[in-house]
Amino acid sequence: MKITVHAVGRMKTGPERELADRYFERFAKSGPAVGLEFAGIVETPESRGQSAAERRREEGQKLQAQLQQGSVLILLDERGKSLSSEDLAARLGQLRDGGRKALVIAIGGADGHDKSLREQADLVLSFGALTWPHQLVRVMLGEQLYRVATILSGHPYHRA
């Protein structure tokens, strides 16, 4: 299953980017052994709409335009469901084993995701009730994808 990260906004050079890149590289190397292929990060610019609703709608349309038919969509949102790393690994493993070919994990803009996207998503996932800067969300997502691959492979990285 190919996994693509869709992110609103650009990641600037710096320690956060280096750490995110490190985890995504680890995932890219370890994922194929368990049937998870990292297809990369697609960055789209933040909308310049006048209102938050307009910005969410425009950013959501950009994501919609990139979704392939049959893709699984997971949105990262503070109002989403909080899962353990083991539960996330199990869900991704079930999707892979169920024959799903593509998964998009979306990091929204500063105003979050449009309601229509939240309704369409297969899973709305939260990294906790706190609001995180996008740079740190990328780091945490990269680390969790790497952790998922290690859990599915039985590697001792994840010590639960």
C-alpha cells in the first residue's frame, strides 16, 4: 500500500525538517518489508482566502484533486480519534491486508480541515487534544509511520 502525506504549507529548513526527514527516511526503508511504501510528501500552499471557511474549502479542494479513486483518507485533526501506536499499526495492517492500494494522510492548514473532508475521511486521527505546530506534526507523523512499520515487522523499536 502506497502512503502519501498531504500537507498544507511548506516545511522550512531547520531542525524540525531534519528530524521529520530522518523519520520519513526510516519509514521509507523499513515500510516495504511489511507492504507499506512511502510515496512522499505533497505540499500545497496555504489558501489566501478571506475567511477561515473559505481557506478550509480551498485547501480541501486541492486535496480532493489529488485523491485517486479508492484511496483511503486519514485526516489529522485535534478533534479526531486518539489511537495507540499498536491500534494505528493494526488499522494500517488491516487496510493493507484488505487490498487497499493507496492511503493519503492529510495535515490541514492553520484553520484545520473542511467539514466535507472530515465527513469523507475513513479516519479522523488526533495526536491529542492539544494543538501542535505543523512542523512538529510532521515529525510525529513520520515517527509514528516508522513505528507502525516496526510494530508490523516485530522489530523491538516499539517497546510496549
